[in-house]
Amino acid sequence: MPVVTQVQVRRGTASQWTSANPTLASGEWGFETDTLKTKIGNGSTAWNSLAYATGSVSISNVTGLGTGVETFLATPSSSNLAAAVTGETGSGALVFGTSPTITTPTLSDPKINLAFDAETSSFTAILANNGQVVTMDNSSANTFSIPTNASVAFPIGTQINVLQIGAGQTTIQAVTSGTTTIQSTGASAAAPKLRTRYSAATCLKAGTDLWYVFGDIS
């Protein structure tokens, strides 16, 4: 009949091993019960200086990922990983250290839901307004102001939609007209007004301190 033999190795938590710092005999195993890591003694090195036991992994015949990645996969090391991440220029599709480029993508039925920022008095645009609809709800005349790039660095291409939902007419203007240029078809090109209640206009940043305003303006 089969013989069942139970074999146990020396064990303890990582902190217990570190505190005791024993020297394991050659070939003797030590097991950390909380980390599930093991060390194998050599008869002369104390526990704290002994490396954890690890298996070896050999990956060969890896091609198409570029030399940096292939070198790291074949011979894993911190220096090879750093080289793969910062200097990879291989011919494969996986390239480290660069931003991905998507060429002429096809989007099927895309939808973008705009966020709203409700304002009840004159307001100066903030970075979070990029891509939003700012509603101006005031019974008196009010202003939507665009700050200088030095004050709020909106990226070029920023679009802010301004919607007047109050009875008070909204004027779109620059905080510092001598620095920020606004161009529009409004009666005052640099400070167009939304034509009437529920009119809207888009503010489009086209340069460092250049904005175009277009929509239902007067």
C-alpha cells in the first residue's frame, strides 16, 4: 500500500525571518508564510542576505517586436527593461517610448454627450469648460469672458459653447483685450453679443491668444 509521508520545511512570517536572520544549511529551505516566498540555504549566507528562490524563464525565437523588447524578453533585467522602454525603435507593432498614432480611423455611430456648466452671473472661462456648454442665466446684462493664455492655458482647438438662457443679454469678450484677440461677425467683432434669449455661440481657440466666436450673435 502507498506510504504517505509529510515533509515540512522551516517556516515563519517575513518579519520573523528578518528578525531571527538564521543561516540555513546547504540545501535547507525556508518559507515565508505571509508572502509565500522561499529561500534555499548555502550553509554560509544569513537569511537577510540570501536571495529568494526563483525559477528561470527562457524565451527564444521572439521576433517582430524590435531589438529592445526582444532582448528584454530573452534576458530580463532592469537595464534591458529600461532600454526597451526608452529606446525601442524596432520594426514590430509594439513600440515603447512613443505616443501611439491612429491613422484615418473609422468611427461607427459615435456619440459625445456635452457637460453643462450653469452660471447665474458674469463668468470667466476655466479650463474645465473645454468641450462644455456654459449656460448664462441672468435677468440683467452679463459677460462671458475669455482669459489670457498666460492665465488659463486652454489647448489650441478648445471649443466652449455659450448658451444664454436668461433674459439678460450675454456679451462674449476678452479679459484682456490687448492680449487676447476675439474675432467674430458681431457688430463689435471683438465683443459679440448673443442675439437673444436661447441664442448660443461657440468660442474656438485658434492660436495662443486668438479665439473665433461664431453662432447666433449680433
